[in-house]
Amino acid sequence: MTSDRILRHESAVPDQFNRSDAYRLPPGTRTYANQFNKIYSQRVKKLKSRCLKRANAKWKRETINNTSVVYVNKILDIKNMTPCYTIGTVFMDMKYKPNILEEVSHNMYGANDVQESAELSKLDQLRASAYSDPQNDQVMLEDESGRMILDGEILDKILLVTGAVIGVLGMEVEAGIFVVVDVVYPEPGPQVPRPMRPEGNKVLLLSGLHINNQSSLGPLEVLKEYLMGELDSSPETVEFLRSITQVIVAGNSIRCVESADQVVLEKDKYRELNKSNYDADAIKQLDAYICELLHSVPVTIMPGDSDPCEVSLPKQPLHPSFFAKAGSYANFARSTNPTWLEIDGVRMLGTSGENINDMFKYFIPNIQVDLNGEGSGMDSPVRNEIVNESRLKLLEATMHWQNVVPTAPDTLTCYPYDVDDPFTLDETPHVYFVGNQPKFETAEMTLHCARDAPIHVRIVAVPDFCETGQMAVLDLDSLQCEAIKIAV
Amino acid sequence: MSATTSKHAGDARLEGPNKRQHLDISLDDGVGTATAHSLPTANQSITPHGYHLPVHGKFDRQKLHNKLTGGQFENEASTFEKELVSMSKKESEASFQSDRQRWDRPAVVGYDPATYDVDFQQLDAEETLINDEAAVRFFGVTEEGYSVLCNVVGFRHYFYVPVPKGLTQDDLDDFHKYLRTNYQGVQGLEIALKESIWGYNNNTKLPFLKVVVDGIKHIGKVRSAFERGEIEYKGLFPPTGSMTFDNIQFLLRMMVDCRITGMGWLRAPAGTYTPVPPEEVVSTCQLEFTIHYKDLVSHASEGKYLNMAPLRILSFDIECAGRKGIFPEAEHDPVIQIANVVAKAGDPVPFVRNVFTVKSCAPIVGSETFSYESEEEMLLKWKEFIVKVDPDVIIGYNIANFDFPYLINRARALGVHDFPYFARLKNSKQEIKETFFSSRAYGSRENKVVNIEGRMQLDLLQFIQREYKLRSYTLNAVSAHFLNEQKEDVQHSIITDLQNGNQETRRRLAVYCLKDAYLPLRLAEKLMCLVNYTEMARVTGVPFSFLLSRGQQIKVISQLFRKCLDLDIVIPNIKSEGVNEEYEGATVIEPVRGYYDVPIATLDFASLYPSIMMAHNLCYTTLLNKQTVERLGLKQDEDYIVTPNGDMFVHPHLRKGILPTILQELLAARKKAKQDLKKETDPFKKQVLNGRQLALKISANSVYGFTGATIGKLPCLAISSSVTAFGRVMIEQTKAEVQRHYSIENGYEYDAQVIYGDTDSVMVKFGHSDMETCMRLGEEAAAYVSTKFKHPIKLEFEKVYFPYLLINKKRYAGLFWTNPHKFDKMDTKGIETVRRDNCRLVQNVITRVLELILEERDVEAAEQFVKKTIADLLQNRVDLSQLVISKALSRQDYAAKQPHVELAERMRKRDAGSAPTLGDRVAYVIIKTAGDKNYEKSEDPLYVLENSLPIDTKYYLENQLANPLTRIFEPILGERRTKELLHGSHTRTVAVSAAKTGGLMKFARKSNTCKNCKSPIPEGKALCRNCQGMAGELYGRELAKMNNLETKFSRLWTECQRCQGSLHQEVLCSNKDCPIFYMRKKCQKDVLNQAEELKKWDAAAW
């Protein structure tokens, strides 16, 4: 039993605010009656005018080849060789996107799914499901009326994935091919004003605990002891620890190594098998671990890819029964993923990383693509390097596009919303964090507006704790962020 | 044409061996092999080839690094200036690109009859009258792309009659006069020395009367006058009639005599032809002239004359706005769109792409749209377009039986009288003729034919039905098969709605229409229809159009006449008796059934039947009868051979047969073509040569069939029965020789055993287990046995099967090896996975089982797989599309009640709008019902999904899976274990979905039960008290199921979005052939149900 040596500060956390239920799908409201086209329509509906606002501000008086550019409302109405700008949704046509049609027609769908994915390590999986083949990928822009291929050197410099709504300036040089010379993104949603009363509070951002009954709990125990002030009782440390008023666990708390479901039971071997993330022991350990933290500090837990929850986004809070012990604490919260949080007046938007990890696959070459003669194998050094590339620009991109999960539903599973696209932002957060990233990164980014003053957002890539031993601490006043590393 | 896609279906038929992984369509050019969904390019355009897609560099790590770390989001267009420059550059390149598409042919330059040799490829030929005299019209295209109409005059038709005893040279003038006064059209009479093809006659030529008659109209009458004995000239002609010789249609006669072949190049030398004066021109051709047949030069198809003229190939498709539930009828339902693409032969990018629409249509990138207010106007404009673009070949899918007749009938119904004039002949009206085509090789078929003079027609549906055996012949299925692409399909009930919408919905329709017009072009290119048929026309000499409209015989006849002309042989006009006399066919060595785990060598006779005919000099001209033998005093074996069938043929030293000569030439030509093919580097010439060697092979093989065709021009069972008799003897002899020679007695390690043999091959088990030895022995044995037979009969060692599963006669499977290191493919024969009244499940299971057994050599895994699949089936986890059976609704008057007919009737009662109509394919599954008759149990798969009707899994197990599985497993596992496979413990758990309608369901009340033990519990709970302890794990399981469904749901529907090429538009596709069509519907239901299930757990606690 740990004793709490730290008299912790408390942060102001409202029970309810206008975004707290943004990603909740109350039971019984889901109909699955729609196709996915509605999400895209909603997205365009929300973002087109915001995009146009910036496009007009930037390009209205622009000329190309001495011709004034015009705004064309529908892609279909673009005339050949006429400089213009238009707004639409990006679609990436990529050979290596998962293709269920091909799998089904080759009778591979669901074949050895269960076994294989369990055997692959996380990074392997990431690599195996990369989508890109830079030589063949095509970038397209579409709206309700039609679609065109984008071309131009600028495409080598900017990041684009399916689902981003952007404005492009350029002209159609050949039937169906539009050369882009400049791009705008939607006007950011407003930020709520932040109360200026320095409290000195901090939030600990944590992800990828990957608890299971085979892993060593060593680093986690060290983390806990550190947080409780049992490792270092120097005044600075204690003061620092006191200021941590909230722990946010951003997904992947559990890793299911080999669940009972995958062991083919002799007497029941013909029943349906699905990949399950449920592991009673691991859940019990997680519950106990969190419970211990709760003695000292409030904890919010978000569901992630490897957790026993629904795969499709937005992910709903983990089942209350998983937290038999922790559930009874008032300072424990189960949140959705993505989720909006408000702490000391700071609005935070966070995900457990699926959005960024999926977007990343649009840029890394598929295993079958030859990397400049360096082979196409798993262990190609180039590929290893690529996997560890910075993700910060991807985080920035989602803010620019004002959409946290642009690649849903194209390559990420999400609920087929009817009259809403909750992933599109109406409000810009102060802090945006994404869990389960290969390394800790942070930056303050600036979002430009057509007329108003620019908006600043703190972005944080929260590292995978299990792999890196790192976590992030965010200062709620300065919005500065730094990493802490647990060395065992 | 989307409204009829379902009509494209042919009859149920067998498909070739399983093509899953070993699809092999020679000379793959890589088109369409990349992805299953068609690359959705700009604006849902029709063509991935039509554009110059942006080219990207290879992967560059630095570039990616910059992208992921650079300042690209600062929104400063820093490179703006540079871009502008490069854009202007592109502009100049693009300016001619974006011009309106050019339709007309290149203008004629340098056409001076005195100096200009017109060299042209002849495409279409027809008989005609010019100045009341029979003539032939050749339509063609020159190397420059000019269209040509060449009128050939002066040629007269003729036939032969043996000169009766007593008729002398002096009688000729008088007899001529007699004929002239009594019969119209007789123009000349001469005596020539000829010989009948029928029977050996000591090589003596006899005098024949050559009766020259003017053209098409009269020759028949004169001929039959002779044949019926109506000629009463000095009592010289027998009143019982005389045999006449050389009955062949005028066009072919002229082509044979002038040595013109179909699709060959002709030359009208300068100074010999006369251009038709403008006021008398009958065609729209750029060059129209008249020439005497003696001046016309025919080039042999070699060297530069192997080439193809720059033919213009038009592919088109129409859309009709039908009424709900009724197949479009030209009398009532308007044609609303016609899409066209035109390409030059050999050029994959069509230079014309457009759509003609009724009412406005939003533009489509890369294609032109021409919109008209009225249907009449559109039809007329389309006709003008055809005349202007002047296609040499018109292709499409089911155009012969649907699109053309529909357009013509529709124009008539609308009173657009100027419409049906789009042939090359200005005044020729296009009309529909019904033809009945019956052929032993292709079966019987009713066809509609529209005369479009000067333009070749190639209906891809007909072509594919002729050349390939497929499970389904819809355009969807065919493009999935050959191009590896699924195609979006719009249900015809939606077409009218789209048409009645706005210009955007009409545009959507136009895009489908364009795609349907473009696909035939790509299929034609991929399947090399034009090249292969061109070579066939050249080799056999018949006009191109005969290849689709006529059977096999005409090709042999054409070759026979060509050969006979050189040898002064005439062919008797034998009245077809129509007796279907059967003779004994090939032999099959009784198979020693079983699973062979040692290499089995296969020895094949190369071109068995042709080589028998050559070796033994079997021919009409060498056929002997007893009288002749006695008359000429011939000696058996020295002068003639008696075949195993008891027929007699003279040896070549007395007379070399004409059929063996033809065969020799064909095979020599094939050998040469194959050698040239090896040397050739030009890809187009390679295609041509490959097409040629194929044509030569087919031709050689069809000669035997010709002699055996009892309803034919010149049946001779003595030849065909002798051929098969020799074949049978040879197979048996081969077996005996191999077993005698390769025996322990002769110093070999094992006794070789012939385990099976069929027609022209024997399978030998040498007993050795290593591939090398087996292949060496195979080579050796082939050479050894060949010495026992007469040249050119040759036994070849071709391949080894290992392992080999011999199920029964004509039923086997094995891995096919031609080199000892790696197998080539899996080869299966007669394993009935591909019949269309089998569902897809059968095909997939059998294929996988064979792969496991043969490729992975893991019988246990195969057993496991079967058990798992059966368990999946019984527990309702098999995708519905796997269970769908489909049949064409062809006639209403089946004698017995048929599942699909009954279902169509029931569907009509339910909703007349969406019910299948005549000609549609009805897809159904078998469900559990109160009745037990199959026709009562068929149900619409969509209806089944919507109402959660229970599938009759037992039917699928027992009527679909059981037999083929038993056949495969019995030789391996034995009877008992095979039974276990089908009835073991894995079949105990059965899950049935509960119906929501019908029967007792109205009275049933659904009560809440424990998720685990099924005992009733209060509403809103998930588990009973006893099972509470397992709550977590059970919840995990439900969650896993949900996740599986959610992922599937998302992947399926996004795939459909990708396939349709739009994220923002709703997916309308109703392509029932698409493997995910039912899956996505089912998944939508399942995921909703599972969400409901999960809801119960939300409140639950444990």
C-alpha cells in the first residue's frame, strides 16, 4: 500500500461543458442505415464556406498568366486553361489501400486474419499496412459534382490525405488534370478565451501502457512511485508533483497477447472466432493500477486501438465493469476517443493516436514498393528510419484541415453519421494531443485566419510509454510541454 | 447497355478449369491486372488510359522527410512564379489536346487513277449487281486510312456437270442455245478435264461441262434443273438427274479463284481501275472505283502485308428509360443516351469519346456531351456522327441482339425515317433479320442480324460466348474475369429516375454508359479479338464476317476449294441427308482411380487426328471401294491400307490425298509462324503471328470434324471413323508398349503402369518418386513409342502431374510440371465446380481443398478446412453471395416447376417493379420453408437478408457440397472417413436465423434470454444469475464480433465508394455479380443487430 505523501493541488474540471458529449454515441441511437457519403457531405457543408473565406482573402486579386483568377463553385464547371480556384475534398487513389473486394474475390478475406495479426509486432503491422506507392499514387479533389486529378510541384511539399477539405488555386491544363499552385485550408474555428489566473497546475499525458499478464510491470510501478513522491522527496520534485492535478491515459492501456479466444479449444473449435482484445487478467491489473493512482491523482482513461472496446471511431468509453475498483472513485473518468476535456479553462482535444497513425500510412511506402533499389523487405534500413519520422506535421495538418480524423471512413472505421461529421471542428482547442506515437514531440502552431488574429494551438505527440518509457507533462498556464522519462 | 446487362447471360454452361490463381490469357499486356476496382480517374471518367496521368518520381526519403518536417503549412505560395512558367509550357502542349475531338478521316491526297496504286486491306465483301451483272464489292481501308469501295466486275459464276456419254464438242453451241432458251442467265459452256474429289479413280481426269451462269439469281435454277433431270437434250442427260459439282456461293467462288483471302491486302494497280463518277457514287467511301477482276492483285499475307490498316473501331452502348418491371420495348421506351468511343486499331487510347443524351447533361471531363431536347433529334445526330466518324468496325456488348435492333425499331416507332442509313452504302436501309444459327461446336442460337454494309460488326458477347466457357456472360462477370475489374451496375429501374432528375443525375448515367461503351474496347484489345480473327480469316480465306455468323465448316470448305482449284478437282454437291449417323469416338483407358503421390508422366500425341490423316493418307481422293480395288488390281498393304474400321485408302505413291496435303501445309505454316514468333520483337507483329499459329492449329483440327459432320457439305464417315479407330488402337498400343518395355523384366526398377488415357494422351506411373528420373523416362518413352508409329505420328512427353488425383474418367486434378524445379500451375479437369447451378461456395471450397491437397500436400489441413467450412455453413456464417445460385429466366413454359421461375412469379406478386423480367438472370438462395420442394424453397437473396429468413444449410451441404467433396476425398481417405467429413461432430452445432415474417412468427413473442445459456431472463438484462461470473469474457466476445462487423461494414462501403469513383454520391450499384454485393447488405443488418446486442451490455454490470 502506498502512502500519499503529496498534498496535491486541484484543478477546476467542469462536470459538463458544451463539447463534453461531442463524441458520445448513446446506446440505441445507432441505425447504420446510411452510407458514408453523408459524412463527406456534412464535412464539405461545414468547411466549404470557411475555406472560401480564406481563399477569397488570399486569391481574390491574384492573376495567373495575366488572367485574373475566378472562383468556380463546382469542380465540374472548371473550364480548361482558365485560372481559377475551387474547394473540394481530397481523395488519395492508392494501390495499396486495403481492398476488401480483392480479398473477397480471391477468397482471402478473413482467412488467417486472427492468427497473423496477433503474431505481428506493432511496428510490423504499421509497416505492413502502409498504403503508399509514390510512383502510382494519385491525388484527387472532388465535390458533389465530380472529381479531378491534382498535379503540380506543390504536392511534393504539402501533406494531403483522403478526407481533407482544401481550396486549390491553379488551372486545368488537360482534361481532368488540374495543376495546383497554391492551397488554402479552412478558417479555424474560434478558440474560447482562456481565463488568466495562473494556478501552476499541470496535466500528465500518458499512453500505451500495454498492460498484460506477461509484461513486466516494473516501469509502471516506478512511474507510480514517482508520482506518489516515493522516489524523490526533494522539495522541487515534491512541488512539481503537487502541481500535477490530472493524469490522462490516452489509449492502449491493455495489450492482449493471447486471449482465451485465440487458443482453439478442442471441444469448441468450430465456433466463430473473432479477434478479441479482452483479457480478464490484464483488465484486473489495469483496474488495480489505476485505483492506486486514484488515491493521489484524478485519472481520465481513453479507449485505444488495443483496448477492449469498439473498433470504430469515435470509440466509446471503456465498459464500467472493467473498473470494479477504480469505478467507485469520484476522481476517475472514462472518456471517449477522440475526446474534448476542459481543465482550468484549457480546452483540450485528444485522440489515442489512430487518426495520426492511419494518416502516416498515406506517406510511407508499402512493403511491396521497392525503395530505390534498397529492397522491399521488412528490414530495409530506409523503412526503419521512415517509421520513426516526425509526426508533428501530421498533427498540425489535422488542425489546418479542421478535422481530427480525415481518413475516416476511407481507411479508418467510423460510425456512418447521418446529419453530422463530429470530426470536423467548430472550435479550435488550446491543446491538441495524440497518444501512442513513436516519440515525444511538441510545438506551438499558428493557425491563420482571413481577417482575425491568428490562433495558437499547443500540439503534443504523446509517446508510447511501453516502448519509450516516456510521458508528457503539460503546464496549464504556459501551455509548455515537456517529457519525463522513466528509466528502469 | 445497362438496361439489359442481365440479358447478356447465356445458357448455363461449364467453365474451364479453375482459374483462380493461374489465370492465363496469353500475351498479357498488363491492362487491368492491377486492382480489382477500376482506377477512378478524373471526374469519374471512363478511362484510365485516356489521360496523361501526372507522373511521379520514385520514393525519395529526403522528399518525405522534408514533407514531414518542412514549413509547408505556412501558406506562403513561395513557388508561385516558378509554377506559372511551367504551367504556360504545359499550356502550349495541351492546347491541341483540348480541341474538339476530330471525327473525320484524313483528307485524300494524291489520288490519281493513272499513277496511284490503291493498296488496301479488304474488310468486308458482298455480292451485288452492277449494271445488272453480278459483281463483288470490297470495302477496305488503305494504309493512309482512306476508306475504299472497290467494285469488282467481270467475274461469272459457274458449276460443273460430268459430260454425259454422247455429248461432244460439236454439240456445245447447240446445247448452249438450248440452255439459253430454257434458262435465264446462262452465259457460257465449255468442256474441261476435271476429277471428282470423291474416291480414288486411278488419277484419271474426265471431261466436265463448265456451265457459266450469271450471278446469284439464276445459277440455282440451272443447277437444280441438271440435278432433277429436267434437262432434255437429245436424251443425253439421265432423267433421274445428274450430279453437279462445285456448289459454293458467288462471293467465295470469286475470292477463291482470285486467291483473295478475308482481311487480306489487295491492289488496284494504277491505270486499271476507273473511279466512279461523283453522280453515280453509291457509298460514303473516299475512294470508290471499278476494276475488272483480272486486274485486281491479291497480296499474300506476309511481310508488310501482315500489317493492319489503321482501322477505326467504334464501341457504343445505349441506355433506355424503361418502365418499372418491364424489359424495355422499343415501341414504348425511349432511348435516352448513346455513348461512343472510337479508337484506331492498335492504339489503346480512343480518340473520340462522347455521349449523346436526351435533355441536358453536365459535362464529363475528357468526353464530349451532345444534348438534345428530343429523342428524334438525338437519333438523327447520332446517325450523322456514325457517318462522319465512319467506323470500319463496330463493336459493343450484345449490340447484335439488343442495341442495333432497339435503335432501329425505336426510330421506326418514332417515325424517324432517315435514321437507319448509317452503312457505307448511302441508300441501303438497315434492317433487322432474324437468323437461326446451329452448329455442333457452338450450339443453337437465335440471332438478329442488321446489315451494315462496309462496316464489320463484332459483338463481344458473341465472341466471348464462342471462344470462352464462362460461368456468366454478363458484362460485369466478363470484365471481372478478363480485366480483373468489378464494374458498377445500375439497376434498370433507377435509370428512368436518373434521366428524370437533373443534368447531374443524367451525367451520372452518362458516365456508366461511357464505361459500358469503353469496356468492350478494352476487352477486344485484351482478348485480341480483331487480330486473332483477322488471322483466322487470312488462313482460311473466308471474309471476316463469316467467322461470327457461320460455323466451322465454311472455313474448311474455303480451304478445300482453294486446294482443289490448283489440282483440277471438283467437289460434288451432295444433298445433306440430315441423318445423324453416330460413329464410335475416342477411347478412354479405364482409370485406375486414386491419389498418386508419385510423379505421373503424361505422353501426348501431337495433333493426333491430323497426323493420323497424314500418316495413313486418309482423304476423299484416296478412298477406295471394293470395285475399284478389283478393277485396278490393287494389293493390300502394298497399294492400299485397310483401316481398323475396315475402310480402304490408297497409299501416297498412287495418290497423295488432298486433305493430308492441306494439313501438311497448315502444320508447316504453323511451325513457321511459331519460329517467326520467337524471332519477332515488334509486339504487334508478335500478336499477329501468335494469332496466326492459333488459327492454323484450329484449322488443322477442324478438318477431321468436317469429314465427320453428318449434316455437312461433304461428310465422309469412312475418313472420320477410320481416324478415331486408329486413335483408339494407338492409345491401346501405347499402353501395351510402355508397360512391356518399362518393366522389371526389362531391367527397370519398377513395372510402369498406365493409369489412365484419354483420346490423345496416356498417363504413366513409372514408379520413381523423383521428378528428374520421371521426366527422363517420359522423354525416352515418348521417343521409343514414336518409333512404333508411322511418320508424322509422334508421341510427345509434355508434362508430369505430381501429385495427381484421379477421380474418374475425365475428372482429375494435379499439379502440372514441365521442369523439375517448379510446378507451372494446378490443372483440373471435369471437377464440376464451375457449373452455374452450383453456388460459389462449392467452387471456392473445392479450389481451396485442391490447393491444400495438391500444392501444400496437407490432406489434414484440407479436412480441417472442409470441416470448418461446413461448420461455418451450418452456423450461418457463410456469406450469402457464396450461396447464390442463378439461372436465366428464358421461357415461361417450362414443363416442370423451376425454382427460379417460381421465384420470379412470387417476386412479381410482391413488387412488379423490381421483379426480374424475361431474359434477366434470377439469383436465388434455398431457404427453409414448410414445403420440401426445391421450387418452393427458392428466395430472393435480398429478401432473405431483409427478413432474416433461414437458409436451408442442409440443402447446401447435401445437394451442393457433398458430391464433389466425396469425389475428391474418397480416393484419398476412403469411404468411411469421407463420410465422417460430411457428418462428423462439426455438423452438430446448427444456428438458424429466426425469421421475422411468415408462418408462426406473427404469434411468436420474443423473450429475452441469457446470452450464454439461453434461459429466459427479465427484459434489459444480458445474463442469468448463473452466468454472471463469465460476464467479462462473454462481453469481450460480443465486442470482438462487433468489431469484426464494424470493420467489415466500413471496408465494404468505402470500397463501393472507391469503385464508383465518388465520395459524395450515394452508392447505387446493383451489380449482383460483384462478390461483395450481398455481403455489404448483410453486414449492414448484422452490425445493427450486434449494436442492439451490445446495448444490453451497457447497463449490465459484473
